[in-house]
Amino acid sequence: MNAMIKQLTQFSAAEEFLDYFGIPYEETVVNVNRLHILKRFYQYMRQEKGLGLLDEAAMFEQYRAFLLRAYEDFVHSNAAKEKVFKVFQDAEAKSFDLDKLKSTLPAAS
């Protein structure tokens, strides 16, 4: 395990990751979306092939780019729109059209 990966395994807060990679951030964005940012960061890492083949400097830059992208996803959007967690994905699947619901109500007398 390289030194960077070993260091990352010691972190538990989104701020620790952002500080490590030197990414400036707004505290209000992180306070509301910390788990979403980290989950999206992990998703970006999982999608990328060949990360283990990079040298440590290239890996640092690639991980930094993933985290910056994940953070910016939530600067410009929100958790409900990004649907990182299953609860938001399930909510979309269960949503319904209000007009359709109104049409099932009995007519007012």
C-alpha cells in the first residue's frame, strides 16, 4: 500500500480529505453534503480503471481531480438531484404525478 493510500485510510471527515488534497471549500456546502461528497468521490474512483498502475504523484493528482469533481457536484446541485444514495434513487422511483392523483379523487359536489 503506498503512503498516500495509507494516509487516506486514516481520514474519517470530508474536511480531512479536502484539506489533504488542498481543495478550498465552503464549510456550508460540506456541512450539508459531507457523506454525499465522499460517496461520489468513491464512485468516481471505482469507475476509473488502472489507478493502481499510476505512480504516487499521478495517483494523487487523479484522486484530487475526483474529489474536486465530487465536491463541485454538490456546489452546483444538491443531494436530491444527484441521487448518490439509494434512498434518493428509491424516492424518485416512487414519485408520482400530482395531477394523476387528483384525477382519482371524487368530484366535489
